[in-house]
Amino acid sequence: MTETREITLTVNGTEHTIEVEPRRLLVHAIREDLDLTGTHIGCDTGNCGACTVLKDGEPVKSCLSFAVQADGSEIMTVEGMEDLPEASGELHPLQEGFREEHGLQCGYCTPGMIMSGKALLDESPDPDEDEIREAISGNLCRCTGYQNIVKSIEYAAEELKEPAAADGGTVTAEQRFADDDFDCGVEDCCGGPSTSATHIEGADPQFDDAGGDTDE
């Protein structure tokens, strides 16, 4: 009788408890037991990186890891990207970047490339080209020549740098005008307790803050 072990994996935010043989590879558990086939099997030797997933935030080649080694871990696969807050229920900026910058052709390496790119941007939000190339050096592509993959990750980095104020105003006036030398020229204005109506865009200069006629 084949020995099995019960393991628990939290994959893309959902907890799963499955029975696996000790020799079962993580990539097979993900694809066959959890039916998440976005993680691809390429070389089976750890060279191509098509099977890359994030394990507790770190990129790992799931064809080189036993499922039992991931017991209790949090796993992210490419299917989980669209559920992240920065995806806004649609494509994650990395996925969008691969589309906009033509970072894929056959697409077989793409899920692993995206997961490696995700790990890089989590650690280094504004990477230079050398950092990007080093981060994806364990992922092989036979189609693109890599240049557009690099551009795709650069695209995502730029998109993720959009001002935080766009998601609900988390950038305060104090943060925006932190430079002590900044002066808009209006007393008690930017970041101050009150704002003159004549300084509000579109305000009628005939009226003061209380709504009275300034000529009176």
C-alpha cells in the first residue's frame, strides 16, 4: 500500500488539504490535485523555469520541490494575479505589460516569467534593466529574445508607481508638499487649516470663504 501524507496548502488565498505521496512534486499537486494548470511543466529538471510559483513570497521551481515540503506554506500561481488589489479585478499590471509590450509569443514560459517578475517587483519596485535580467535569468524563453519581456516588467513597474492618491486619496497634503521650501503663495493654504476661496480652482473671486460679497 502506497504511503500518503495529509498536507495543507494555501494557494491564491484559499486553503486546501490534500493527500499526497511523499514523492509527489509540488507542480503535480498544483496542476492535478488542485486543477491549477496555469503553472506549466517544461523540462522537469529545473532549467526552464516554466513551473515557477511563489512559495511564501519567494520564487521556486515547483518541479524541484516536493509537495510535502510546502506543507503549511502560502503558494501563489499565475491564476492568483488577477485577485490582487492592484489588478482591480482585471489584469494585473504585469499581465497587462506582457500584452502591451508583446512579451509573449507561444506563451509557454509566460506564467513562470510573470511569477519571477512579481517576486522582483515585490522586493525592488523600481528595478533597472540589469536587475530585471538577473531576476528572470532562471526562466528560459525560446521565442521572444527577452527584450520585450524586460520591457513588460518595466511597464508593470511604471504602472505600479502611479500615485497612491488614485486609489482613494492615501497621499496627504503633508506628504505631497513635504518640501519645506514649497510655497503656493496663499496664506494658510496647502496643508493648512483653511483655504481661500480665491485659490480654489473654479471659485468665483467675488465671494470670500463665508460666501459673502468681497466688495462689501
